[in-house]
Amino acid sequence: MKTAAIEGFHTVEFFRTIKEKMAKATEGMSLQERRNFFQQMREGQISLA
């Protein structure tokens, strides 16, 4: 199986960056606020990429 690599794109680096952005965005939020935040992300209302 051969996979196509995109030059200059590093998957691990990309997802670490997203994880850090999510942590900063949800810092200090209550559980319900986090649930609403993640729901909005799933619906495409919030984008961190």
C-alpha cells in the first residue's frame, strides 16, 4: 500500500497545534460550556484549523 505525502504537511504537528488551540479556547469553561463549544465545533460553527 502506497500513501501519498503532501510536501510540508506534518500530521502530528498539525494535530498538536489543534489540541493546544482547543485547550486554550476551553480554559476556565464549565463542563456545560465545553459541551456547547465542542458541539459548535462539530456543527462547523467554530473552526480552529
